[in-house]
Amino acid sequence: MARVCQVTGKKPITGNKVSHSNIKTKRRFLPNLQTKRYFLAEEDKWVTLKLSSEAIRTINKNGLYAVVKEMRAGGAKI
């Protein structure tokens, strides 16, 4: 599976590692992804999602069903 958040779409970005002598080399900044398992009560089933920490906060705020509905409207299969 790719390192992409299923809710926010966050993915790795590139940048520079800068040494003490100011030498720059390429590096990757990876998103803080967690695999979480939620119980979707409206459909009476468990859903496993790969989420960033920001997406977990979004689910806590808006509710799982609202976020899943929005994802399905965007074309995601859950």
C-alpha cells in the first residue's frame, strides 16, 4: 500500500537535508500515517483505514460516518 492518507490525501514530499556545513542532499518527508480500525455502526461492520494524525482528529470531530460518506462521494471504495 502506498504512503498516502485515505482521508486527507497527504503523501510524502521532498526537500533538502542541510548539514552543518550547508551541504544539501535530497530527502523525503513522510506523513505520520497510522492504521486504524473503526466500527461503522450505521452499516454494522468494521473498517480499516490508513490515516494521518490530522485525519484521525477530523474523524473525532465530524464523526466516522460523515467522513466515510464524503470519501465515497469522492470516489473511494470503502
